[in-house]
Amino acid sequence: MKNDYFGGGVKISIPPTVLYSVLGVMDDVNRAVTSDFKQPGDKVYLLGDTFRELGGSEIADQLNTVGAQVPQVDALSAMARYRALHGAINAGLVTACHDLSDGGLAVALAEMAVGGRLGARCDIAAVPVVPGAADAADAGDMTAAEVLYSESASRLLVTVKPENAAAFEARFAGSACACIGEVTADAVLTVTAQGAPVLAEDVEGLARSFKATFDW
């Protein structure tokens, strides 16, 4: 990939970069699941363990700090998770799904809320966490910020209708899967930690902050 563009009469060239395009075949496009929250009352699930992995993360860059542990990929557990999720989607159990990448859980929740213009109430005390990094022991508890902004790999946020919750959970028995909250109609993203408030942000305010980056 190589791009050229002109700004202020100056030609600016982006150095050539390797570009990978990953394609998959969907047997039934009607089974495609988008990332936006769909309806109040849907349960919000987090799939995959969260480690204290903020090395090279978005929050580390924003705060100008250095994280010692970068995310490590466990390919075997990730594959099992993806296959279980694929089965759940094909069974019609999933209403929305979003990967956790740049910005971790906090950003994924915000993006799902903005996409659907719906809020959510989530308690990060329910998040499956492993205090140490994937390859190091650490007995200390993770802070709310670490849980919200860790960029541990192969995690997903999923919403499920209440009546499908039992069937969905059965597909992930024995793996890292936790209901951390539910979608709400009040268009406010609320996060607590064992009931103690962590943040409460109006969804329209989140949308304005997102758009302001490009001055739309």
C-alpha cells in the first residue's frame, strides 16, 4: 500500500506498507452481526480474559506512560472462542458483537453505544481478569483503569437477548465468558466497580467527541 496526497501545495507520500486483506465466506449474509447495541434489556457479555497488558496501548500513548507488558496471543483459546461464537451467531443467539482492540473495553463499549444511540450499565467487577500479564505473575489487583483500557488480545463484546442468555452461556461453559451488564434506553454509558461509580457519559456527548476529531 502506498498513498500520495497534496496538502498546502505540498506532495506528501506515505511510505510503502505491507497490507493484509483477510477474507471469509459467509454461507448466509442474513446471519451477519453488526457492532451497534440493538435494544434495551439485551445482556452484555465479555468473552476472553483481561490481563494487565497496557504496553503500547492507546491509553499509554494518551497519558505518555510506558506499559511493561504488551498483549500476548493465545492462539488455541482464541480459536476455540471464535468457533463457539461463530456457532452462537449462526444459531441466532447474538444481537451485536465488537472486538476489543485499541482502547480496550472502554472504547468498545463507547463505540457500541454510539452506533446504536443506546446506553448500557456495566460493572467491571464481573470482567474475567488475570492480574498478571499472560507470561508473568502479579498478585496485585487490577485497577479500574487497567480493566477498562487493557488491550489483551482475542476478546469480544457480545449482546444477547435475555431469553437466549442460557443457551449462549452454555456454548461457552468452561471458558472466559461473563455477563458484565445490559443495554439501556437512557442513552447513558454507566460503568461501576462493585457498585461504586466509575464513569457515566451521555452517548450523544461520546458521539460529539468522536466526530470532533475530524471536525465533521
